[in-house]
Amino acid sequence: MVSSSSQQAGSHLLEDCILGPEGLHFARQGPSGLDNERTHPSSIAANLPCLRCSRTRAKYAGVVLRPTRPDRNLALEMVRVTEAAAVSAARWSGRGDKNAADGAAVDAMRFVLGAVQMDGVVVIGEGEKDEAPMLYNGERIGNGHPPEVDIAVDPVDGTSLTASGRNGALSVIALAPRGTMFNPGPCFYMMKIAVGPRGRGSVDVNASATDNLKELSQRLKKPVQELGVVVLDRPRHDNLVLEIRETGARVLSISDGDVAGAIATGWPNSGADMLIGIGGTPEGVIAAAALKGLGGEIQGVLHARNPEEQLAAEAMGYDFTRVLSTDDLVASDNCFFSATAITDGDFLRGVRFTEFGATTQSLVVRSRSGTVRTIETFHRHDKLQEFTTGL
């Protein structure tokens, strides 16, 4: 039995009691700084004091958990965007025309984005305005109302994969508050390294692959011989691949789609522990938004294809010696990411067409809340025609 004095000293209602670490209870604090004493109208039990808290409050004096009211999660709206793009691109999967697949995805993505309540600016898009009719760098998207956001899009990450019907193609989009997303400008490539949550803090993009694998092995408590390393299949990586194999680690070679490769490092049981090598800078920024929510890490150093490209970029203020961290690539802790599989991959199933419509699988991530969702959606055939490009 609880005495009246203990009730006056700080008892609270059962509905306002929540589990803390290791099963401990903490009282929610009301707006006045006192324990919230609201009564739940639907249950008499809600008026019972919580006996467990009287024990834990003494041990954790002054510790009060203040819940944050959920706000708008733009990633849940962006999944409609990547779904539309993925379904449109999937109609061209295996048909040998990567430009048609990309064009269909761009059209669908732009159409759905136009209906979203936001004031968006494309930081990473399909190219400059004179090169791309829509989703070009600098294009304003949305209905013009807040929030103000930077947008990075890749309607088809893996156009060649889609055209040939191979695994690993995604439709992806990332959003962050205005001014917080790194603008690659003329810097098309970067040397990068990415790891998942458990490997965060153990790698250095300027270190050798051998040293990074040794450190990652120790952090993961996993033999080097069991580590899987994602590397783009390019001639420039021939020596890198040889070095990785000499350590005993396994090379997971991909022909395209290094956004998916980076995400795989943060996905349980994907088999990928690290991504390393020279790849696209825009893809690095998009991957950073995803890895922030997954708890992983990416580092990059800008890489020029020739001296002329480097001189031009340096004249614009870009530094080819600076290590770009995850926070440098996406400075905000409130970024949003959505990816929908076009073809099958390590963590999502590709688009499936049926006589009734299509099914999609998507990954939806928000960094502030740390939520990672996989969403499977059925799209009715008659409704698909409203936002996707038909045959």
C-alpha cells in the first residue's frame, strides 16, 4: 500500500509511466515540471500509482525522461517518389535500353515530387539545366511551402544493371534541411570508404586497405578472412583488389550501384562489411544520408580524373586533400532517405509485376529518430498508370 505522503511527494499515474534502460521505469514530466497527473478516461487502472517508480526514482533522482512529440517524417512521403520511379524503370528492366529506363524513372519521380509540401532545391540531380530537362541541379521542387530542403536524387542507381536485368539497381532520394548537403559541383569522383554501425570509427580513408581491414577485424571481432569488401569492378581498382585479396578478405565485386553497396555495409546479414574505392561523389552524399540513419559511417576524399579537372575545382574552392566525414557530406542530424529496389538486391526485392499490378519493397530511413523501415507495397494496375510510364 502506498501512503498518502508518498503520493503527494511525487506519485503519478500508470499511463504516464514508461520503461527506461534495463526495464527501469521513469515518470514523464508534465509541462509544469511536475509529474503528469492526467486521468485516462477509459480505464480505472490508469488511476493506480506505479509502485515500481517509487524504487527507481530514489536511485535515479532528478532523471526524468521527456518524450519528444513525433513530427513530420518526410521519408515516409519520399517512399511514394522512389516507388513510382522504380516501377517505371522496372518496365525497362532487361530490355537493353538504359536511357529509356532512366528517362521513365526521372519522369515518374519528378511528377510525384511536385505534389509534396516542401520548398526543395535539387543539389544532386541528373546534371546541369542545359543537360537535363528535369531534376537538374538547382531545380526547385515541391509546392513552395516549408520546409526548405536540399534534395539529392538518383532515379536509377545502376542504369546498366537495370538495362541488363541484373541485381542491385535502386531508385533513391535523400533530403536534408537547406544548406546542409554537400554540393559536389564539378567533382564527379571521390575515394571513399564506408562501414556499418559496429565498424564506425575504426577506418580511415587515407590508410591502406590492409590497415583498414585489420582495424575493422578487431572492431568486429571477426577474422579478416571472413570480411566482405565491396569494390566497384573498374580497372582503376586492380591493385586495390589484389591488396584486399592478399589480406585474405573476400572481394564483393559490383559492376554498378555503389549507393546500394554502401548501404549493404550497414545492413544485417548482407555479407558486406566495408565498401572501398573510387566512386561517384553524388552517390557518396546520398549514401551518407542513408548511413546516418543506419548508424554507419562514410569518409571521402575528392578525386580528379586529370590535372585540369582538379585545377578548375580548386579555383571554385574545393579541397582535394580534405577528408570529408559523414557530417561533412550531410551536416544535419535530421536527414531523410528512401530507396526502392528496381531489381533484386542484398536487402530488398525488386519490382514484381502481376496480373493485378505490381509489388515493391523499399527502405525508409530517418536519422533524427533512428527509424529504419522496410515497406512492401502493392500497386493496383489501374492506378499505376496515373504516375508511371506505360509500355
